[in-house]
Amino acid sequence: MNRYNTSLDSFKKEKVKDNYRHEFKYYINYFEYEKLKRRLSFCLDKDKFGDKFGNYHIRSLYFDDANNTALYEKQAGVLSRKKYRIRIYNLSDSIIKLERKSRNGQFISKKSVSITKNQYKNIINGDISFMLESQNSLLLEFYYDMRSNFYK
């Protein structure tokens, strides 16, 4: 069942280009983590957004429809799905990102755009009309998905 508007799908294919990648997740114990971290420290740089130990805090606000479709699709392992979220890093609102994460089979895509604190407040208050004035394809896609799928 296609829950997306057909004309919106053609808009997305035309405007929003995805760069897909493989994303693998593994469970390891603490000993394995420390060993891997030590070995990788010789060939990888620490994340530039992290603290002096290379760590950073992420806070996410997820959007979903009234039926919690994104949540249930994730739990069920649906292979073609997407979710929207707003993220801040290191407990600071100096950088606020609106992100869309998509899965198509084994491929993962993430697209993000920076938004202002006022835009964030507008989104939370349901005033997303500013997105229609944007030239950013992700903001436009999010606007249409918010309106057609009644995200909360």
C-alpha cells in the first residue's frame, strides 16, 4: 500500500537526490569496544564535533503520523521506510538539523538541512508555512509529508 501522494513521489524523485550507503550495526561487549577503539585510533581521526575524548551528545525529536507508522515500520523491519527528526548536538541549540533518514532494502540514506531556532519553534507550533518559501528540497519534502501524512 502506497501511503504517499503520487504527485508528491514524482516531486521527490525529481528534487531530492539520495546518496545511499550500507550501514551495518554490530553488538559488541565493552572489552571488544575498548580494543577496537584503541586499534582504530591509529588510523582514524576523532570526530571534530566531539569533546576532547571524541564523544558528543545527540538529542533527537522524531516525527510520525497518528498511527506511529515510522515506529512500527522500524520495529517490523520494513525494508523501505523513512523517518524525519530534528537533532541538536552537545546539548546546544547553536546547530539545529532537520534530517530525513531513509532505508531502501540494505541501503541507507541521510539528508539534512540546518534550521534556525525560530524555524524549530515554528515547526513545533505547527507553523510550517516558511518551508514553502525555501529552495531547499528537504524542507519542501518535509512540508508536503507533514501536510499529507499529518505528522506530529
